[in-house]
Amino acid sequence: MPRRRVTPAPASASLTGLLLAATLAVAPPASAAPAAEVPSEDQPRVDRTFSVATLNVLGSNHTEGRDHRRTKRTARLIRRQHLKLVALQEVQADQLRGLRKRLPHYRFWPATTLGPSGLRLQIAWRPARFDLVDHGTLTTTFSYRERPVPWVRLRDEATGRRLFVIDIHNSPRDQEADRDSATRKEIRLFNRLSRRIGPVLLLGDANERREWFCWVSRRTGAWAATGGSVTEDSCSPPPHMSVDWMMGKGRFGWRDYRAEPVKVSDHRLHRATFRWRPL
């Protein structure tokens, strides 16, 4: 009886059958929910960083009267540094007018709302990045006169998260008692705001170095953009200190701190990058 010859199926047909079977084995039923969409690389990422600075602008009362040219340069400095948030000290009425005119894309508080005594300390920010949620003041004595110390609560448009900013300038030279009194009040305000949601930043001219750093760090748990550390038994200030400080506490970190000499003031521009930490 003749043998029947069996012709094998082509390799491609066999492979196709295997792939079809595998596909049917793993294919979800028609009613199954689609898999979660994976964001593509070209989708915009949330910007978790922004630039912060503090600058004692050197009030025009310390120079020869009205100083429009220096104010113009100060505004240009803020723009060129791409600062999103800046605390200013020693601001005079003519300087505030010039800064507001030349920085139309910034909002200032308290601006003129607190009267002449409230001009010296100004917090400025880009409203394209932050919304003002709340604000307030603290009264301290500076150079033998009482004046308001401003604070604001801002909402970061990029992340939806909130933070507080306090702008300070404590009494200079031999006015130790008033300086210590102001520092105690600033610490109490800092701790009160820390009990609410969001980091707290303390920026400005403390007119002190080691003593102020150790006192504030130990009583608030805040850390400086310049570094340094404290424990219950010891204090290790940053290696390079000035009277101008950038302190803070909360779910964020400081990066890229710089203290840059500027021609517009006898103080340096102190700036750093603020970075939100994950919730």
C-alpha cells in the first residue's frame, strides 16, 4: 500500500497561528476597562522650583536724596535674575514708586496700604506664579520707632501648594535690646504660621550673625540656605555669614545659594532656588 506523503505547513503559517493563539489568550474581554494612559515625554512637567531672594536696597535716605537711577538699576537686577519672589528692606517712598513703575509684572505688599511706617519692608512676587491668599503684620521696634513687619501667604500656581513669607529688618548696631525683642516676636510668628499648612520662609536683614542664627534655628527648627546646623547642645553656624538671612521650614529644600555683590546697594543680593518636596 503506498504511503501517503504529508506536506508540512509553511513556517510562516505556523508562526501566524501561534501569534493568533497568543493574542486570543491574553486579549481582554470587550467590556474590560482600558489601561491607564501613560503620560508622553512631551507633556509639560510641573515646575517645582522657583527663585527667591532678599535684598537690602539701601534706602535713598542714606544717599543724596532722590535716587531714580539706582532704583532703575535695582528693578533691572530683579528682572535679570528672574526672581519670582523677593523680600526688600529699607525701601523709601521714591524707591517704591520707581520699583512699582519699572516692575509692572510684580505685585508688592504692603505697598502703601500701611502708611509711611509700612514702606520700609516690601515683599514682591510674580502674580503669574503666585496668588495672594492672606497677609498680616507684626509690630516691632526699629531704630527706636515702632513699625509693621509684613508677612504673606501665597499659593503657587504651578503646584497648587501654599507657603508663608516673612520680611524682617531688625535694629542695627548697639540696639541689642530692641533687636532681641524683635527676634522673639519673629520666632513666635514663625512658629504660629508653621502650625498652618505650608512652608514658612523668614527673609531679611537681622543685623546679627551667629547669635541670631543659633537662636532662630533652635527655637523654630528652620534651616538656612547657607547651611549650618543646631542640636540641643551645640550650634554650628554656616562658615560664611552676613547679617542678611534666608531661613525656612517645611516640605521644601534650598539649592544653589549665592550672595552676589551688587552695585545698587551696600548689601549683597542673597538668592537661592526653592524646591518643593513631594507630599
